Amino acid sequence: MTNCPHLVYQQWTSEQWGTMFDAAGFLRDHFTDPNVLCEILARYDVEAPKNDTVRKWFSRGSVPGDWLAVLVAIAQHISGGTPPVHTFYVTGGPEWFHSKMNASRTGPSFSVFD
């Protein structure tokens, strides 16, 4: 079922896609790489997931919603202000979706808010 969007994405308009969150861009811009993020989580004494899990967030460009809220709060504390998460909202559409597709058959490499 994960490959279903591959088959139907061309039929949808940008309005039907709505707004998506570029989690890969957020991770890269605020935490650089998985090792840095793991160090930051340890510094904040957060009971973090395993390092392999954090690496998967970076490689897939997807973060579970509960963790995304934690990461936004940490990014806010580090920056001393509210991180501009709105810059990572992307109006979806077939072109954007296609540009983010993973070359393997694991599905799209973006996340959306539920």
C-alpha cells in the first residue's frame, strides 16, 4: 500500500495535496546530521530513540509527529527564539512530490502533519 501514491499522484491538483512539511530540510538546517542531533538530545537529557532511528529520520526525511514537536522546542531553545518552521511548509503538488520520491520502492521521502 505504501506505493499507492506512485500510481495516483498525477491525477491530483496542488490544491488537493495541501501543505506538507519538509522534515528533511528542518533536520538538516537545525541539527546538521544524525550524530549532532543525538548529542543534542543527550545534552537536553531527553530519553532519545536509538541512534539508528535518528539516522533513519535523516535518510527518510521523516520524523514522527511527537518527536517533531520535541525537536521544534529544542531548536527554539537553541536559537533563543521561535524557529521559522513555516519556511519548511511546502505546498504540495505532483512536481514537488515527484522530486521528493525515493528512488527505491520505500515510498515518498517526506512527511505530512496528521
